[in-house]
Amino acid sequence: MDYIYAFLIGGLLCVIAQILMDLTSITPGKILVLYVTVGVILGGLGIYDKLVDFAGAGATVPLTGFGNSLAKGAIKAAGERGIIGAFTGGMTGTAAGVAAAIVFGYLAAIIFKPKTKK
Amino acid sequence: MNKKELDEKQSYNELVKQRMDKSPLLPDCVKAFITGGTICTIGEGLRKFGEHILKLSEDDVAAFTAIVLVFFGALLTGLGVYDKIYKFGGAGAAVPITGFSNSVVAPAMEWRREGLIMGTAARMFTIAGPVLVYGVGSSVIVGLLYLAFN
């Protein structure tokens, strides 16, 4: 059942983005910025975690989930360490994904040759 | 702008509108739904694997899932496969964290010829940079608001 909810909610979040992309001239890059920011806001309000409880990876894998992790990290660290925590918490909560993207991105650039579009 | 230019502009706008109306919104959405749903289902499998088999803590399950998905996003981008998934799935390939990975890896590879520092390293944040600026920036605001109200 968890897999079905993950599929449905994850798919639905992507469909919303697809509709925005088809009906407006918004670029995928801006969609990612929009999604992460919406995720931070819903995470900050404590709403997004309810979606995570329901849909698991269907809520955490889309970029809104990345935003939720940023907000949760900031709130948790702010509670423990005050203002310093408010600054450090977001990056701490998402360090794994960002560091992985940097390392694997760098390795891919060294290993793979891009298929040049001529 | 004289009248002729105005007319031309109007007819151009109508032409654009006609073409836009034909844009296959429904098939696009179905493909995005299937692609995004599938990637999230794989993510759910990774979460379960981390939780039950590797016995990781809740935070580490999230980190593990993110790292593995980013890895496969990078690998498939490197092999030129993610490009094909993207062409099929559109937002369904862009919105999951594998799409974030793709947005880092694709320019990192593309700009390799400009060198590993000002090419690869500088350009890998073309899209991830704005995402982090707005994401981390708003998370700091959330943290400060939390302090202000608690």
C-alpha cells in the first residue's frame, strides 16, 4: 500500500509541475526553485510532514521534499542552538543530497563524454 | 507601432494560441505521472531497504535515499539515458531529486571543456545554485520565525 501512495502522490506532484510547464512558459529550472520554496513554506508550517506520513517517498523524493527537509532542519537546529541553528540547520538537513550531487556530478564530468549536440 | 505591425502582432498571437491549444496537455500529464510516480516508488523501496534491512535511523534513511537516487540520476545522465527519460516524462523527470541530480551533472559534463574549475565546478550550479539560494534562504527565515514565535 505504501508503494501505491508513493506512486500516486509523487506522480501527482509531477503532474502539477507539468501543467505549469505546459500552460505557462515557466522553465524547468524555475519549477525546481518554486517547488523547493513551496516545500520550505509547507515544511515550516508543519503541513508537509503529514503528506510524508501518508505518501513516504512520494512526498520526500520530489523537490518539495527537499524544501521540507531544509525547513525541518532549520527548525530543529533553531530549537537546539538558537539563531546559529537557524542558519546551520537547513544545510545540515540536506547535506547528503547536495554533497552527493557535487561528488557524483564531478565524477561524471571526468568519466563520461557528453554527447555533443551538433 | 503602426497599425500594420499591430495586426501582424495580433495574428501572430492568434497563431501562437492555436498552436498552444494543440499542445498535448493530457498525454504530457499522463507521462509525467507515470515517470514521477515510478521514481518515487523506487524511492519508497530504498526507504524500506534503509529502514528494515540496513536498520538506519530516520534521518539516515532520508540521507541514504537521497544519496542513492542522486547517484543513479548522475549515472543515467552520464550514460545519456536520463535525457531520454526527460524527453518522455517532462516534469516527471525534472521534479524528483534525480532531476536535481541531472541539473547538476548535465552542465558539469557539458562545460568540462572549459576546465575542471571554471567549467565543470562553476557551471554545475547553474540550476542547483538558484535552488539552494531560495531553498536555504527561506529555510533560514523559517528558523528565525520559529525562534520569534516560540
